[in-house]
Amino acid sequence: MTASSSPDLLWAGPSGAPVLVLVHGAGAAMDSVWMNRMCELLGERGIRTARFEFAYMAARRSGARKPPPRAETLLGEYRTAVAAVRAALAAEGEVAPTSPVAALDTGASRQVTGADAPPVAIGGKSMGGRVASMVTDELFDAGAVSALVCFGYPFHPPGAPEKLRTAHLESLRTPALILQGTRDPFGTREQVPGYPLATGIRVSWLEDGEHEFKPRVKLSGFTHDEHLSTAAAEAAAFVSKTAAPRL
């Protein structure tokens, strides 16, 4: 994939179910152990996932070691991925192929929207969730998506809590769920409640979890897989609840 081409999609979960588009964090691919397990758990809870990789990550598969670019430069790639997911659903007969989508992506090869489609939510892990949060309102307003789900949102760089990445979250219009470990170095339970987030954002905490939601078992009484299962259950319920109705 190049920055201007449609990405390869990795699908999981039951056909015809609500769809959640997911992208990876800064350093791990879309088929990392964490992403594979989360998508497996979501599928068990009735959510279909469509994963993709940003161009810099896809290039690593052929040996190119490109560093993660700035999140702001990845917005177009996320828009293109959503258009690709919509086109794939249209090809399956789950989207009305005559629906207009000019407001969604001017580079889309098919004209489709969510008007007659399974509900589509967007999100990602860490940086991927941040990028999704930066494009979600325009897609929400266009009727293309119904919700945002972030797994471990990077509210600030580790060790630099003064460098907040929350300005756009103050006025977010899309219903949003953030799953966050209480001791995540990108934003802890002591820090995040003080941020002026939009009222439509719900933050759900995983006790003693770090950025991957992994807790200290002896201190917390929870295992990593229990936290992953809890996060998947909450995300699945949220995506289903916020799903746009069929017309």
C-alpha cells in the first residue's frame, strides 16, 4: 500500500454484523498478538472487524524500516480505508451501491454511504485510535460511521503530561468510548478526569492496566486476558448500541 492507494483489509468476525474498522498503534502491525486477540474477542461478541495498516507499517513487510509519521499526516489514509471498507461491503451486497458519498472521500471508486449498510464504527489501538478520533466527526456528519472506539488513547507522550493531545476531543460530536488502563503512561486515571473532554466521550478504566491493558496480577487480582475480554465486551456493546439503524 502507498499513502494514496486503498489498503489491504483483514476481516474477522461474523458477516452481516456491525463493523468496527481498526488500525494498529505506532509500532505493531495489524496482525500483532494484541490485535489478533482483540479482534477474536470482538468476533465472539458479535462484532465484525476490518483491519488495515498505514503505508509506513505496510512497507515494513517488504523490508523498509520507516518510522511512524506524525498522526496529522495519516488522516487521508484513514479516510481512504473507510471508503475501502464501504466498497467491500457494497460488493457483498450489504450497501446500496447507488448511494452518494461525495462528502466522505473524493477519491472513492464507488459511491456508497451508510444509508443501507451495516453500521460502521471506527477506531484503533493507541496512535491508530488517535488518528481515528481526528477524522471521525467529518465521517460521522457524512453518515458514514456511527461511533469511535479507542483502545489505549495516547493523551500525552509518556513522561510529558504537559503535551496534551486532547484539543479536538473537547468538542467531539461522535459518540466515543475510550478503554484505558489505570496506569497507562499515556494517560492515567489520576490525570484523565481533569481533561475537558466532550460529554459524548466515555472513558472506561481497566484496573492496574498499562498501555496494553496488562495488570500486575498479584496486586490487582486480574489477568491480562480478563482485561482484554472486558475491553472487548464493552466495545462490542457500545458499537452495537450506537449502530446506525438500517433505512
